Amino acid sequence: GRDSSAPSATTLKVLREVQATHPNLDIVMFPNADHGIIEFTEKADGTRVEIGFSAGYFPLMVEWIHFKQPQVNVAGPIVYDGDKPVAPPQ
């Protein structure tokens, strides 16, 4: 969502277009993550401090490997399923 290396809005647009003809394509976006699914906090002086991987990233990968569908059980990630974004279960 906040990738400094790849334009996330453009990437999401392209992936959503591909998803229209490939409905088995799962898209999960971590809105506060930079490149590598790493989140940062900003100090008052504008410098960024890495705080780690986005919550739920690794459990999501395990679930996808086992079940081949995104099962997101933490707040934050957005799952794009079909025509609409689906909020994660709370």
C-alpha cells in the first residue's frame, strides 16, 4: 500500500484487470506496508524506522499454502475477491 519501490496503485490496477479474466488470482494488500511487506514509523525529524513485517503476513502465507485462499484474521490487510474488496474478519 505504501511501497516506495513499486507504484502500488498502478500495480493493484493491473492485478485487478488480470483478476477479471483469472478469478483464481488472490490479491491481498497491506495498506501500511512498504516494499517487502515491511512497516515503518516516522520520527519527528522525518526519518523512518523499520518496525517489522506487517501483522498477519506470515500466517497469511501459511494459510494460503495450506488452503489456497487468503484467510486474513488480523486488521489491516485488504483482500480483493472477485469484483469488490472484502474487509478481513474482525
